Amino acid sequence: MTAIGIDVGGTKCLGVALDDTGAVVAEVREPTPSAPELVWLLARMWGDLGGNAPLGVGLPGLITPAGVVRASPNLRGARDIAVGPGLREMLGAAVYVDNDATCAALAEWRVGAARGSRDALMVTLGTGIGGGIVMGGRLQRGSHGFAGEIGHMMVERGGLECVCGRRGCWERYASGSALRTLSGGRSGEEVFASFLAGDESSAAVVSEWAGWIATGLASLTNICDPEVIVLGGGTVDSVGPVMEEVREKFSRALYSPEHRTHPRLETAVLGARAGAIGAAMLTEPGIGLP
């Protein structure tokens, strides 16, 4: 074992241990606790995965280069939580902390669906929506480490209230939570089972959800002009059945679609493990921010 990575989501934490070939040799899952208990849980997961190895952690929200969570709407009680410093003191090990979607982007770019590209976007659809950006062959973190908060770009002025306190954020319309809202409280699994069985009301819900996904992807493409966009996160399996509809709506939503090369839309090869594998990759020299 050479590295341990833990991906912290809105509802669960997934940890993996990688061997020297990059293969996953151990995995643990735990429910996501409230923020004050997070450092303790991450330390325990590190031990359950064997310990005695550098640790990378992917966290949702605004994460500073020092590993402090400034704000995270989908993580209960998260405000100025010193995850990186706390873990370093508790474990006495090398610890690297970054945004969870940035970690997923790193993994999919290095060994997944965006492998070989210089310009790629990662969009994670889960409880909320996160983003990771690779431009010119480099991860982009922004001047304060906060780049990629794409779920909180406004897609409808005065729209639905978001957990961040604003209205009209993209994640209120295109996340896994949004799908539940659009369907009247049904889970994604229920919606897609009905959709695949030919239920017309479910087909309407899925079409609307696909449209909202495409709307955000078109805006991101107009800004970044990526070669590939990878869709991942907790709802990645649900995205599969509607990818063709997303692609169609996406192509129509682009600026001047007939005069440009369209980015490839791919689903994450690494699935729900992408964030944890990318977190472990933070421990490689020159990748993570200690």
C-alpha cells in the first residue's frame, strides 16, 4: 500500500487504499457525520485502511490550500473546519486536502475517461454538483483554491432556493437531489426504473432533468472550450440511460454549435470511486497542496 484516499460526500465517505501500481486494494464506507466529528472519522477510516501511508482527502465546498473548509453547504455545520491541520496533528502523517470534484477530475484525467486530454472538465452529480477543471494539462485551483464551484452558478434568476442561501443555482435543477425534487420525492433508481419501463410521467421528469444538465454543460463549454466533459458522482449510474438525450440537448444549447468542435460527453470510468482515487493521487509529488 502506498497511499490512502478518502472522498467526503454529502451523505457518505468512501475511502480506498492504493498499492504501488495504483490498484485499489482496500475500501471502506461510512456515513458522513456532522462537521465537528469529521476529523475524528477520517482518522479512523485511515486506520481501518491500514494507516502508515500518506493520506489524501477530497472535501465538498470551498477548501483552502491549507486544507481548511471555509464553507460547504452540503456538509452539516462546515464553517472554518481545519481538516488538514487537524489530521496532520492527530496522525503524524503526510496529509493532502483538496476539493472533492477536483480530486475526481484528477483521477479521471490521469487514468479514466479524460485520459490523454489537455483540457477537460469533471462534473460530479450527487447531493449537489461539483466541478474539477484541467486546462493546458494542469489542474486549475484558482487564486484561493476555490475554482470549480460550478453547482452554484446561477441558471435561473430568482429560482429555487439553494442550500447555499441563494436562489437559482444549477445544482437545484441538475443534481441527484434535484431529480428527487422534480419527481415528487422518488429516488433516482425508482425514476429510472419507471422510465426504462416506458412510464410517460417518468420520461417527462427525466427529459426535464437532462435539459437542466445540458444547460449547465453548455455554459461551461462556452467558458472553457474543453476537449472532454466527464460526468460522475453518486448519480453517475443514473446518467447512463439519458446520455443520448443530454448530448442532444447539449448540442442545441451551445453557442454557434454548427461552427465548432463539440466536446465529448463521457461518463466516469472510475464511477463512484473517482473522488477517493483522486484523493489518494494527491499524495504524489507535485500534485497535492500540503
